[in-house]
Amino acid sequence: MTMKLETKVGAFFVASVGVLGLLILRMEKLEVFGGNSNARIATNFDQVAGLSLQSAVRVAGVKVGAVTAIELEGKRARVILTLPKDFKVYKDATASLSSIGILGEKYIELDPGHPEAGEVGQDGLIASRQGMSMDSLMESLGGISKDVKGITEALNKSIGGEEGRQKLDEIVDNIRVLTAEFRSMAQENHGAINSTMANVQQMSADLRDRLPKLAQQFEDLGRNLNQLVGENKPEVQGLLQDVRKLTANLQNTAENVRSITDKMNKGEGTIGKLLNDDSTVKKLNLAVDNVNSMLGGFRAMELNLDLNGARWTKRGDSKVGLGIDIVPSHDHWYSLELSSTPDGKISQYTSTVGKIDTATGAVVQVPVTTNTVNVDQTFTISAQFAKRLAENFVFTAGIVEGKGGAGAEFRAKDDRFRFGALAYDFSKRADKPNPRYRITTSYQFYKGFYAMAGLQDLANADLRTFFFGGGLRWKDEDLKKLVGLASVGK
């Protein structure tokens, strides 16, 4: 019996529909006849931009399931994950939103958790971790670019144009002449410099013996502030009490110094008699002239010294420096500094953590790389040329801690108040991708004593740290008295 054409076409159409339905069931993994071979779990995210239905669920990069539903629950998005029924997910499991590459498709990265936490039941809820998105990354980069733009605009206003280029050329020429003069001066006056450094060391030893209370208070304050920053607790009341104690001790120290200077002015004691005796003054002037002659005939120059120290809160270390300013005139001078500076270096080490192999269900060890910051104490040398403009503004350029750099500073109250910014070390490395920026403020509260605080490495998050400390400045007239007294003693 011959099959009719209509029957053949109908049979072919029914077979095609069946095959098509089977392919759809296989591709979409749909369940029929009430069967349920998959497990469902849920998790909540603040935002799931870019995630869609049938997006992959991966464990260690391997696809193990798919996203089957995305619902809005309040202000958060609830995501339903469908996994093989025999795939174990535990109560401490976490899910995070990730993407393949920068612009790749979004998927859910699943950490199944640990067996000891117990399994999550059907339609159970697990915790989520919000990953880094392109929007937040671009927002952070936008903030950084805005800060860099502000700095470049400030620098462009200060040194931009033909006049700025001429100033930079003059600065470079002055630095070249300065380095040649320093080399010649160091060769000709090696003995005199050694003698001066010996006197400075003697003065620092005397200060260490005479000001133990002040040093102890600075150390206590540093310990309290370091603990406060480390724990991030608002212990404002305790900090204010420490500041009151420090202020009281500083006031007592100032009263003691004032009492000593009053006695010296009245001619009491050995030093007072020496300072108020005309013959002593003549000897002091003669000694100062001899020192100026030994330093290469710079009789018209002033010589200022700066002994300072600061505590770096994040590094748990200190910076100690000794600076000298050679001042030929009020509007420009040359600065040298020898300092021991804690410097952060990033190092890496690899450890292993346990994760579950989806294929075997066994725990495997996965390497994880961690960055740490090591602190090395190094000695550095700074040599800068300083130019004063409009009485209250000082611009510097030269070598900063062994690297090229420049800075600007605002001064007021006869240079007792100072606020400045410094940029240096413009090289790029893996441990320091950006230049180093430092902001410092200081106030000279009595005689040569001053306190300072600031922020180091604004552009490098791993190296960024607060610092605080203080120091003592000697002006030219103070040094003449000290050097003269040393000559009279001989």
C-alpha cells in the first residue's frame, strides 16, 4: 500500500517538531514531567548591572551552573542560581559578581564554602560579596585625575610661560654653580667642617641632657596617636587629656628656659658674666670672624641650623634630620640636609588556601599572592635652592632625599608659621607607581622650638602615612654665640 504524500508530509512535520522540542529542552536545560535534577540557591546584590538570565555560575573559572532568575527585592537584586543537584554548597558559601576581562561578559563567581559549616538546603540563601566594578574604578580614577589636574594647574600658574622657563633655567644654573662651590668649599675646608660638625654634636648632646621631659612627652604623644590611628577609635577625650599634659610640660620647660635667659641677661652666673662683658663680646666677634674665614670667606652669609625629628604612624618608625641653610641674602639661600628616613618597599609572598575541586569534590591547595610593605631605614642627602617671592612665598628646587624634586611653601609671622607641599622622585616602579607628594605644616611656638605634622606619599596608597614631630632651629646670631663660647673656652 503506497503512503500518501499528505501522510509523509505530516509525519515529517511531527518528527521535526519533536526533534526541535528535544533540542530546546537540551539547550535550555528545561525539566519535563515534574522532574527536578537541579538545586536552586539565592543570593542578594546591591547592583547586578550587565548580568542576564542564563549567565554562567563558575567555581575557580569552571562553569557549574547558570542564573535562572533575577528579581528586585526592596532596593536589592535577588539572583537565583541553578546548580547540579549533586553539587555541594555549604552555609558559609559566598557569591560575587565578576567579568571575563575588562569588557567581557558578567558571571557569578561561587565559593562553595566548607563542609563543616553544613549544606545549604533547596532555595537556601547564601552571602554575597560586591566586586570592583568599572563604574567605581572610573570614579576613583576620576578623583585622582582631578587631584593631579589641580596640582599641574598650580604648577603651571607658578612656573608656566616664558618667564617660568627663564626662572627654571636660572634655578638649574644656580644649582650647577652651587654644587661646584660646595665641592670646592668641602675640599678646602674639610677640617673646618669636621670641627663645626663636632660642635653641633656637642650641642645636640647638651640638648638631649637638658630636655628629657620634652622628649618623653613627644614619645608618649606619638604612642597615643599611633594607637588611635591603628584602632580607628574616637578616643577624643583621652587625646585631649594627653595634649593638656603635653602643653603643661611645654609651659614648664618654657618657664625654665625663660628663667635661665633672665639670669644670663642680668649677668648672673658664669655664662651671664661672659655674655655681658665687653671683652667677651670682642672675643666672640673675633671667633665668629675666624669661623667665617675658615668657611672660604663667606663673611656676608648667614648660617642657620635645623635639628628635627618626626614619627611616621603607618611605618612605626622615625625620621631624624640635620639641616643647614647658607643664606647670602634674604630673598634666596641654599639648603642642605642629612637625614635617616624610613622608606617603604612592597614585597610579595605566596601562600596556599584550601578550595573544593568541583570535579572530584576533594580539597585542593590554591596559591594566593599577598603584597606586604617592608620598612628600611636609609640615610639620604637633600640639596635645594630656595627663592623667596612676595615675602610670604618660598619656592625650592633641587635634590630631595637623593631624588629630583621641587616644592612651594607659605610662611607667615616672621617665618614661624610654615605650610608647604613638596613633590619628588618622579620615577615609576612596581612598588611606587606615582611620584611622592608631601604636605607639611609647622609652628615655632617658643624661641627656636617648633612642632610639625603632615602627610607623606599622597599618591601611593601602600606608602601613605601621617607624621608628626618637632625640632629646634638655630639662627646665625645664636650660632655666633655658641661658636664664640667654644673658642673662649679653649
